[in-house]
Amino acid sequence: MKGIAITFFSLATAATTVLAGSKISSSRPADPEGQYPRLGACPDPHACIFPPDVSTFLPGAYFDLRVELHAYDKDTSKPTPAPYTEFKTVIRKDRGNWVDINKFFKTSQPEIENWTFNWVDSIETQFSEYLNNTNKPVEVAVASRAWRKLKIIAPGDYEVQVQYGPNKSSYSAKYTIVEPKKPKKKAKNVILFISDGTNVGMVTAARAIARKHTSGKYDKLLTFEDFDQLGHVITNSIDSLITDSANSASSYATGHKASVNCLGVYADSSKDPFDDPKVELLTELIRRRQPKKAIGIVSTAYGQDATPSAFTSHTRLRSTSAEITDQILHGVGNWTDAVMPDVWLAGGAEYFTGPQALNQKNYYDIFQKSGYNVVMDKKSLLANKKKDDKLLGVFRTGNLDVWFERNLFVNNTVGNKAHPSLNGKDALGSDQPGLSDMTLSALEVLKKRGGKDGFFLMSEAASVDKKLHTFDFARAYAELIELDVTIKNTITWLKKNDQYEDTLILLTADHSHSFDIYGSVDSNYMMSHDDKNDMRNSIGVYEQAGWPGYFDNNGDGFPDNWFPKVVLAAGTANSPDRHESFQTTTNGPRLPAVAGKDGIFISNPKDSAGKYGHGLHYESNLPIPEKQGTHSMSDVFMYANGPSSDLFKKTYENWEVFFKIAEAMDIQHPSKHE
């Protein structure tokens, strides 16, 4: 299909915008039905605009604008039509005269870019290998222009319209530039705790394990349950019901929904994962508008993983870990300055040096030359005296070991050869810091470096999610309890350092798993009986759902015994093929499913938590390629405490969290130099 497309950019009458609880105009088209869109957030048959419809921006926040025109024929036996050859983009305000967009933004006309991509348009095409059919993806020819590093200062409602083809078809996207708000009480410091993959069911389970109860009444709740406010966050992504950790964390970090795998960008259709239209990160905005404020990133994952990278990086593929490492320090071209966090503590050593590092550079040396103090183990972290220096802590390759392997089963880490120097030695669990160690160490540096201007810290309990994926429930409980202990220790630190009254503390999850507790299990009975019905009868429900045998007599926040007779009966709504006996593996984290001879995942016969293939059988209810449990659509909690915490009550969407934090920090208004 050929044609000339004209893009219109219009500004409706400026008006004060109420952000929280705002409703999308009824005139905007609804998301279409379907599982295999041509491109996410692109409902028009041929035109795409990114940022997409109903996107929201702070005044003066940077964004890229991309317009794509798609030519294709769904009959794959025919040649792909030629791409559109030209199109003009104009902008107008208040229905006045049209102005060339390049003149409006005082920029030069971008060249037209052309490429093709394959559209997998059906189940039959997606699984053609398994279905043994001849279905092929639809090839799409693209013509596109991209405008980089734009910003609009004036609040109001803007609309981009694309007119294309011989019949002058059109599609539009509406933008809102919000009226900036001042907080009732500014938060000098913000600590955002993210418990990856955690739903309310997990909070309930952690409470049942970690807190004493008498006659069914809890002696006290989890630390964060005493926070000032409790809100409800809607988590779905821009183009699907279910998020991954990349686009969900990216919503918090940018104020924009995105597609799976995206960090700080909207997904276009090009092959290059680094040319997608970017939106400004909260941390980048802090660097521009409150440049003396300190920034910290802490995670128990590898630090190039989705959640920590959402606050430092821009890429359509979260798996581009080597480039993400470089972006932490150097940022991306034709954009704002790099975040260069004052503190960065996590795993992921293989991307700092060695064959997997970008161009095999030694990023330890590069970070040191940029003023970072580099530490590689728990002892060095806790002994750090250079509080005035930026701090880089990398404690092993891959994810940090979980609480179980750092505290109970350290022998499981012998032979891991995961030392962060890549010298082939082990990174024992006992040599790795926990979340509390890292968070408190980060706070010491952030306090010194931020001073009276304060700090922003994101601290993630990453492996709640990772252990829920593999139904390793006890390890997941321990990760969440560790987070609660970390929050308790953080509050103690804040009070000791006279920072508590000035600090907004937030705890949320980026997404849910469909996890819940539906009773309790007599482990002895389960393990001593092989008949399926006998094993089922070991599960107590209703009046037989008696209390499990977890007790914290030493008061450290964790159960003293992780292997009681009676444990929680836990499960999720989705699962690969596996067996379950509600046990906890002692020889390492759980692996419930493995690939069979035909490549399809089957229950792991070596899984002790599944009674070596003789526990209760769960038949897969997931697509063929899935080897572990998947996320769910459930809303997540938002616990908030401190100045401006009242902004975080009620129900709102994940992208709105960005705007609430920006208001609390008083960075919604453009600075004087803007």
C-alpha cells in the first residue's frame, strides 16, 4: 500500500488536569480485542504514534516522538506492499493555524527510516512448529520518522493525528501535560521499597510465619503494616493484562505504561532495541531539577535485571545487560545526562568484566576512574569508611543468593565460582550482604552525599518473585520477611539520624503472582503416604486448617525452625507440569520442571519438594514453552509513611505512582533554567 500521510499535532484548550482518579475521555477508542496485535498500543490498521494515546507528561519532561506507517498484506502468498514514501507532520494550538512540527520544536526534519518486521498474527502462526502447519508471519513494511528529546512546557491536552492513504484515513493520540502541583509537605528523602512479584496473599503468609498469635490474634503486625496509608495499584501493561518486571517497574520510573521487556521506552517495530522512543526517568528528572540530591539503587538480583535497570536505562530488551551496565555510567546519546547513581549495590558481576562485558571492557576500572569506591563482599561493604565517595558494590555473578543460602544452607554455595572478580573462586552465601546490609550501607553514603538536599533510594527484594516462579515457597517467604526486617532497621536508622520526619517510605510490588494460602499441611503425613487420596487428606481446610509450627523465639524476625510438622498449604492459579508435597529443598533452590525428550517441560523427577515425582500431580495449564509459573493480573498494595504519604491512598494505576513521587519530591515544576 502506498500513499502520503500527514501527521497533525493539536493542542486543546489548556485546563487544570486532575491526575489521580482521572478518567479517560469517552471519545478515545477502546483497546481492541485480541492476543496477537501487530504492535502494542497501535490499534489503527496502518498508523502508529509513540508515545501512544492518552499518554501523560510533566511539564518540561523529555520524550521522543515516533510516527510509523505500516504497509502489509495478510495474504502471505503475495508480495509485501511498498512502504509509504513521505508524510508531513504539523502542529497546531487551539485550532489555530497549522505549524510545521520542526518549526514548532525548532528542530530539523528527520530522515524517513525504512525497515520490515514480521507480525505473528495468530495462535496457529505462533505455534506452527508444534502444530506442524505452514503458517508464516505477515511481513510489514515500515516508513517512520522520529523526533528526539522533545518537551512541552505548557500544561494542556495535546493530540497527534495521522492522516494517510488515498482515502485520508486518520488515527490520533491524545497527550496530557499536567498542571504541576506543589506538595503539602515536601519529602526531602524518598525510599521506594519494591517487593518483586508480591501480592496480598504473600503478605498474609509472611505474617502467619513471622508473627506470634494467641487465640488467633496477632501480637503485632509486620512492620510496614503500621504505615500511615494503604493504597491499591493497578498493574496491567499498555498492551496486555499481565506485566513483566521491566514494563511494570518502568511505569513507576517514568509515568508511562509500556510493553513487556521495555525499560524507559515505548516499543516500536524496529530491530534496534536502543532506538525506541524514550521517556524521561524519575532519576533523570531528579538529576536535572534537584541535581544535588543523592540517588541509590539496591537489589538482591543482578543489577542489570529489570527493576533496578528501570531507574537507570533505556532499552526495549531487558536482556541487553552489557549495554545496561554501560548506561548506568554513560547514559544514552542525544538525551539527558546519565543517572550515575551515588550508590549501586547488587549482583551481575559478569557484565562488569570478562567476555560478557560490553566490548570486554573492565567496568570496575571505569567506575573507579569515575570516582566510585568498589566493594565486592559483605565485609568490605560494612567496613566502608569512604562515605563521601560514590559506592559501587557487586557481590557475585548473577542474582545474589537468597536468604536460605546466605544463612541456613551456605554449603549450597560452595563451588559456585561466582566471585565478582571472575577469578574462578566462590562467592559464598555468607560473604554476600543481605538486603538490610545493603540498604543501611546505601543510606550512610546517601546521607553524606545528599546532605540537606536529601536522597532517593530504590531498594528491591527481587527474589520473592524469583522463588514464586518456581514454587519455592519457603524461600519466597524468607525473602519477604527479610524485607520487613530491612524496613524495621531502616526506620531505626532514619530516627537515629534525624531523617525520619523528612522521609517518605513506600512499599509496593511491581506485579503479582496468583499466590495464596488455602490451608495447612501435615508434612509427616504427606511424606509417609504415597496414595494420592491419602496425600490430599494431609491438607487441612476450614476447621482443620490449623496453625503451622513457625515460632520466632529469638526475636530476629525470622522463624527459628523452617521445617515444622505443620506448614502452609500454598499454591498458584497457574503451573507447568510438576508434583507438589509442600516440602522445602535443602540441597539448593527448587527446580520443579525440566525439559523432556521432545523439549516440552515435564515434572522434575529429582525435585525433592515434589516428592521425586510422587507428590500431588499438577498438570500444566500454561502454553507449551513455559517452564515455570507466570505473573498474574492482581492489583498490588502500596504502603506509604511520612510526608506526602496521603497521596498514595485509594486506588490508582501504576503509571500514576511516578507523578505522586514527583509531587512529593516537588519536582513537577520545571526549574528556572528550563
